[in-house]
Amino acid sequence: MLLDLGAAGRFTGGGHVKRSAPDAGVDAAQFALHTDRLDLKNIHSSINQTSVAGDITLGSTPSKQTLSARLAQDGLRLDLQASLADALLQLHEARLLAKKGSISATGQASLKDKREFSARLHADHFDPSALGAGYPVADLNADINASGHVAPAWQVAAGFDLKASKLAGQTLSGNGKLNADAQRISGVDAHLAMAQNTADISGGFGAPGEQLRWKVDARQLSALASDLIGAVSASGVVTGSMAEPRTTFEADAKGLGLASAKRPVPDSLIHADGDIALAGPKKTPELKMNGAIQRLNPAAFGAAQAGSVNATFTADARLAADWRAGVNLTLQPSTFANAPLSGYAKLNADKDSIDNADIDLRLASNSLQAKGSFGSPRAKLDWKLSAPQLAALGPQFAGALQASGSLSGTRAKPALTLALDGANLRAPGQQQIGTIRGSATLGSTTALAAGAPPAISSAISAVTSAAKSAVASAATGANARATARANAARGAADADIYADVPLVSDIEITRYASPSLTLDKARLQTSGTRSSHTLQLSASNADFDAAVRVKGGWANDTWTGAIDTLQNRGRYAFTLAAPAPLKLAAPAGSGVAGLLHPELIALGSTAVKLPDGSIRIDSLEKSGPAWRSKGMAAGVPVNYLAQFSDAWRDNVRSTMTVGAEWGLHLQAASKDSPPVLGGLLHVYREQGDLTITGADLPQPLGLRTLDGRVDVNEGTLRVQLKVDGTRAGQARIDATAQLHDGRLADSSAITLSGNANMGSLAWLAPLAGQPGLEIDGALKLAVTGGGTIAAPLLDGDISGDKLVLNWVDQGIKLRNGQLQARLSGDQLQLQKLAFDGNEGHAQADGWIRYAANEATMNLKLSADKLEVLSRPDRILVLSGQSTLVRDAKRFQLDGKFRADRANIELAGENTPTLSDDVVIIGKGAPPAKAQAQQGQPLNIDLEADLGDAFNLKGKGLDAQLAGALRIRVADRRPPRVNGSIRVVSGTYAAYGQKLAIDRGVINFTGAYDNPGLSILAVRRRPEGEALSETNVEAGVEVRGTALAPVAKLVSTPAVSDSDKLAWLVLGHGIDNTAGNDMALLSAAAGALFGGGQGKLANALGVDELGVSQAAGTSAGAATGLQTTVVTVGKRLSSRAYLSFEQGAGTATSLVKLKYKLNPRIALQFQTGTNNALDVLYTWAFD
């Protein structure tokens, strides 16, 4: 047995039927059915997509029929047991298991007499989100009971008990009961609570005098919608009958707003009261209410500007497809963006008209007025906008705008006039307009009669008289044919009048700018009448100068004409070869507005000429939801297409031209059917070649064939690609995929076959965009596959030989590369990937698996004395191994490496570099900064040993280093580093001398950017000389951490700091320093202490450290050390400064405290060799 449900799936199975005789009834029957996949969405589009599998069993005897089912899908399971016997239908069990919860139902129903029934439903930790996307997350625990009968009239008693539950993370509970029949609802008593919100209802209605009272107290709106703040309370009384129920209501919303706006206004209030009734045969809801608004802040709802709005209002509405609404709003004294806001608005409206509009709104000096009606032939709505100060709307607005006009006629045949004049406009979205000026007159109704030209006015009068006469004739005894003739005459004459009304406009914009588009100028012009008019649109900027002209006419909801001119003289140049016929049809009765969603679009044969090549559109049609197009292209240069892609333009140079053909049809999705796509697209090389130019080594591909084709037929997408080139090699791909609802989905079944034979990979190197990078070698692959897009199953081999990776600028030279890999199912087995360096060898192996949209892997890399870097200033030879593992629990890189040999020379401090914002012409913009990574983080645990021959030179350092570090990164936190690096031997060049590094240790104990420092560098005295106060060995010692270093001068033997500095910089004591040596000492001290006594002074914790001449002397008068002092200073506050001066050649010292009383007067206290109190006065002038 086969039960085929089409796209929904199918049931297969079998059974047996027993009869006592061939012509007798069925004595017994038994059937068992099985399905592997049942998609309920293809049975009813409102259901989520499913993949149900399981069994259904049906049984029958003369006295009893049974049904049992066991179905499951992705953690869901349904068990069902039901029977029918003696006119009693029993549901023994219906149990749905979902995640850790369940929902079960039991019940019975009699099929005779009163048809009594009873049912019970129980939910135990049931989570609706287990049913699929779109259902809320909840934990429901509830019991629901119902019982009653159907005949002679239905009656039911029901109750529920919602035990401790959760909905959207909020507590939920409640209980209730009711009795109901066709005439009334009685005994209602229900209570619900969600977080701090409650709802109560009690009483009954349907009978005279009965009242059903309800109350809602929503004091925690965030429990209902996370972005809501404030509180709402509402109450009312339901009365009337079941046929015409009615409820009163009274509601207050306090502090209402959006949490995301972060502008709460706790004292704002919106009050409304009124009633809602179901009226008429269609039970249409009708609303009447009035209310008030107090202190409402638009910024609380996300508006850019704050305000305080106060208003009163009344409103009435019919809430149905033929809706109707009326509103009367009066603003009380209010503000918006710190500007006064006032006015009123009154109007009545339905889907076809606006009646008795009277609007006058004012903000600062801006105003908007509208008065009148729209929707009938004689109606007219006048409006005027005067906005000399648009900046009053907020900082996103600027400029001045004046506009006015009128709207008349009907929705199907509207008429409007417009005049506008604006300058220096700015609007949200970073949009700017230099000027906008224009006018328009688009008329279509007899409402123009009062101001219409004489010919039109006469025609209107004639039509009106003829119609009246014909109708009067019909009313005084003529038959119905006279009435029909009158109506026909009126319609024909009206059509003629509508056809001749003007369609004139001229609107111009200059200096338009937005983040995505800039225009120097744009202009729209129309001329003619409704039945025969011309529309012209032009726009230009630095890249294009485009223009289009369309001619045609409008009649009977259809526009018919032609695209007369279409061209662009700018960067994307093209020209329409000949006028192209065009037809647009709007939905019946929708008028011109219906062209926004036309029922029909028909573009006839169209040819577009490019500077080289052409594109021909044989047809482009839309009929209802169906689209069709057919055409071809020939001789189109790839360089023309490259204008639309910066990446292509920066990386590819082309002499190639391509051709194309297409024939496509699309049935758009509707409520009852998914989209349907079919047809073909074929693009192929005609002549020429492509050259990859991404870096400084252009690589021509030598193309002979480049052919791509896409076909869609009966829900199957097929893609074919063929490539053949002298350098690119040969490649072929043929793949198919099943479309689900016209789209590719993760579950779409696929097939794939392909192969490639690339004799050289050199053409790939420029794509990396790295100057000097060379890639070469041969690559072959052959692959077949199936499965689905989310879970592909592939089979094939990949091999590479003589692979080369050279990057001279970085010193990378890898050669003799070999690759052996195997594709099997969802796994890539990397059997071997090996490279040789100038010396040494590296190899990688392992596997990578892709399943369920996730990649897992286990890769190993080993290096044996591999020369990783090889250039004159950078040599590094490594040995070690690492592993990269990714599974459901971790993504981990582990490794241990040792430097067998290293000679690293650092670039000098003065080496020029380009700023990050510099763009090299022809290389494109720098890549955008990477977005924050998503998904599983990469954890790292690496050990690095510098080995016994690690030499580092540069920035004054020439040393052999040793030590080991362990680097760990976990959960995207900053790296942690443990270990130490020490200087085995070395020197540091500074101040024209080589300082010997006696001790150099950097200890890492966690933070990578703040290691501990223990460094001592000294200036050695000649070997064999005894150290004394006249032969001092001086140096610098640095301790602390990188972020808080502590530096000091040291010497053997110990001498004063001034002497230490002199011995370190000059090689002799300060008492032998004079003249030019003092200037050299001062400059060297400045450099040592950070340029202007900065770096070392800061490390020592002082603000000033220097060597200078004593106050009151001049450089020319200096005689050695008599006038030379070493100064140490520290600012104690914004007014006080303490300094110490020590004479270099004499036993003089001073301590000074300077205190500023005001900007002009300061006191200076001085003690030491000289004692003094000075009052200093400062006078500054230009």
C-alpha cells in the first residue's frame, strides 16, 4: 500500500481484510503504515516545517474500530490510542513528549442522544518552543477540564488550573471556570498572574442585567515585552447579548516608554475611556473613546529629541477591512526639542476618502496647515508647510523649506498641485540637499472645473447637462435602457475629460549627498496630459550622467507607451538603441497609485548599446505574481563589468569579452503556494584573457575556455562550470541541488562531480595582495559527492607536487612541497602536507570534518630544524611540534618549539612607515577591521624555548638571549605569559658608548604586557684599572615592571648622582667638566631622562632632572664647575613647586619652595648656602 502526499511525504505499508463471503461486509481489517518523512508545512503553510517519522496502525471489527500511532521527530514523540465502539468515541491517550516535558489528553464523546462529551488535558513542564521556531519558551504546568453536551443545544462547563509555571522567563499562574451555551456565559471566575501583572474577570453576560467585569493591572510591562517600561491599568464591564456584546473600558498608562531609549519619564500619563461594541451583521468592532495626554516625552519612545506633550483627544473608529476613523486632537501647551509646540488636528477618514480635515500644527516658527476633503469629485484638500527653521526638529535637521499644494478628486483619479522651495536641507540618515525647487500640476477630476481652462469647463458642463437629461428621461417613463445610456454617456464623457487634464511638473534638486549616493544635480520634468504625456528624469555626479525619457498615456488603469531615451554618459556608459515599448497595468479601480504594485508589466524588445558590446532584452514581463525574461548579451568587456566591483578592479586586468543568454521565469510566493523558479543563465568567454594583478607579480591565466551555466527545472538547480587555460589549467564542476520552496535550504539534497588539473598555482599569489609573495606548484583533484548542503558527503582525492611558497620580504622560503589528501564522506583526511626550507623540513597531517554546519578537526604540525625565516637581517631555525584540535567541547592549539638558531636584527627607530589611513592608488582601501569573532573561541597553549644560539641586534642592543616562555590564551581573554628571558651576554649602545649588560632578566608571571624587570647596564672602565673615586664605573639599573619601572643611577664606588651621570656620559667626574662638555652633559642627560628630563625623571618620580648654570650667570662667564648645578624638582600641587640644586664644582646647595599666589605674584623661600625670601612679580605683554 502506498499513500502519496506529494511534497509532504508518503506512507507505505500493508494489511489484510477478512470477509465471511465475497459479497459480505468486512468482518475484520488491520493495516500498518510507516513514513520516514512527513512535512506538515506542505499540508498547511501555517505549520512549521517538519520531518516526522513513525508508524500508524488501524484496526476494525464489526463492533469496534481502533487507531494507534507512534510518531517522532528531533526530540518530539507522539503516542496516540483511540477507539470507537457502541457509538462511543474514546481517546484513551494522546501524549506528546517534548524535551523534558509532556502534554497529554484523554476524553470521550457519545455519538447518540445528547452527544455528551468530556475531555481532560494535562501539561507537565511543557515547553512550546520544542515545537519549532516561532513558539515561545515556557515551562507550563496545567490542568484543563471540559464537559457538556451538543444536543439539543450545546452547553459546556470548563475550568483550568495553571500551576506554578513560567513564560518567557517570568512566573505564571492562574485558575478559572465558566459555564456557556449559545445564549449566555455565566459563572465566570478567572485569575491570571504573570510576574507582577494580573488579570481578573468575573460574572456573566448574555442575559438582561448581567455584567461581566474585567480588570488588568500590568505594573511590570517588561515581563510582557522586555523593551517596555511603565505601567498600564485597565478595567471595564461587558454587557449585551452573545449576538451583540459590548464593553466599556477605562485605561491609564503611566511612565510608558522603551527601555532601549534610556529616557524614562515616570510622571507621564495617557488616559482613555470609552466603549467597544460588535455591531452589524458582520460583527464589526466599533470604537468610541476620549482621553488626555500629559507630560509625554517622545524621546522615551526612541525619538532623537526630548519634549513634553500635553493634549486632549476624542476618537471613533470602525475596525474592519472597510475601516473608518475620526479623530479630534487639541494640543495643550507643549514643547519639543526645547521649542514651543501647539495646534490641533481634526479629520474623518476611510480607505477611500478624507473628510472635513482641519489641521494647524506649530513648532517654533514652523507650521503645517491643511483644510478640506478628498475622495469625491468636488472635494479639495489644501495644505501648506512653512518651515524656515527645520533645526527646531533636532540636530539631524537643518535648512528651510516652504511647500504648499492641494489634493482633490478620488483615490482612483486624484489631482494635485504642488510648489516647493528649500535650501541647505539636512535630514536623518546623513542626507543633505543643497536646494530643491519645483512645482507640479497633476489633475484628473471635475474638481478642477472651477479653475480649469474654458474648454474643459465647457465640456464638464455639457456632460453634466446631458447626464441630467438622460436620467430625468429615464425617471419620467423611459425604460432602463435610457438609464444605461445616460450612465454610459456620463462615463465616456468623463473619460475624455480625465484624459485631457494636465500632467505638468518640474522639480530640481542640487547637491544631494547621503552615505551611499551623491548627486550634483537631479531633475524630474513631465509635460502633456493624462492621455498623452512625456516624463524626463536626469541625474549626474562625478561618476555618471544619466537621463531617461518616457512617453505614453494613462487610460482604464493602464499606462501604455515607450521608453524613448535611456542613456548614461558617465563611468557606466550605455545607450538605448531604439525606443522600447512598455505597458503597466494597475489593479482594477486602484488608479495611478496602483502603479506602485502593478498587476502587469510588459517591456518589449529592448537593445542597450555599451561602449563595446551590447545587451538585448527580448522580453520582460510580469503578470500577477509571475515574472518572465529572455535575452542575450554579446561582446561585453569584463573591464566594463569590473566598474561595479572595487575588489575586481584592484586585482584583475582584462582583455576578455563575454557573452550571455538567459531565459528565466519566477512565480512569486503567495499565501497558499511557495515561489517557483525556472529557466537558465549562461555566461561564457568570447575572446581575450584575465591577468591577476593583486600584488607586484601579475599572472595571466591564458584562458581558452571559461563557461558557466545555471539551469533550474522542476525544483532542481544545476550548476556547470568549465575552465581551460595555459596557466589556470583545466577544471570542471557539475553540481545539482533540490530547491525547497524555491530556495536553497540546509536540507537541500545535492550531487557533485568535479575535477581540476592545475599545472601551475602561480596565478593564485596575486590574489593574496601581498607584495613579493610567490606561490607555485601543481595541483590535481577529482571529487564526487551527495548528501545535503548542511551535511555534504564527498569522495575524492587531492594531490599537489613541487609546491612553493616564497615571500622574500618576510624571509619565508619553502619548496619541494607535497600534498596528499582524501575526501571521504564529511571528512577531509590530510595524509601529508610537507615542505623543505633552505634547511630542515616541516610536515602536517590529520583530518577535518564538516557536519551539521560545524567544523571539527585534529591536525598535527612538526618541524625539524626548519629555516622558517631566511634573509640577511632575519634568520630563524625552529624545531618542535603543535596540534590543532576542535570538537564539541574545545578549540585548542597546543605546541612546543625550540629555536635551534636565530639572528634577528630589528629595524631602526627612524625607519619610515606608512600611516594606517594612507591608501596606495591602485591597491584599494585598507581592509576593514575584523569584526568581533563569533562561535567557539580558539584557546592557545604554546611553549617557546629560545635555545642556545638566539641573537638579537637592533635599537642599540646586541645580545645573546636565552630562556623559555609559556603563552596561554583562553576564552578570548588577554594572553597570559609565564617564564623568563635573560641576556647571556651583550651590550647596549647609548650616549656614544657601549654599556655592558651585567644583568638582564625579564620575568613574565601572567600579564603579557607587564613583565618584571631586572636590568643593569654599566660603562666599563679599561681592563686592569682599579676603581676609585677618581676612576668610577657608572651605570643604570632598572627594576619594577614594564608599566611601572623604577630606574636609578649606580656606580662603583658610590659617588653623588651628578658624578654618576658624568662618569656614565662623559667618562670622567663632573669636577673635570667645563665649557662644551657641560653642554654635552646637559644634552645627554636630557636624552637619558626622556627628552626634557622626561622618561628617567618620571621613572625616578620627579618632574625635573637636569644640569644647568646657576641663576644669574651666563654661558660666556662660566668657568668650569663654579656656576654649574644639578637640579632635581617636584611639583607638589598646582601652586607649589619644590626644587633642590647641588653645585657641581663647589660645596653649594639650595632648597627652594615657590608658591604662586595668583597668575602675577609668587613667593619664593630659599635656604641652604644662601637664605632668602623673594616676592616675584610677572608681567607679560606682546
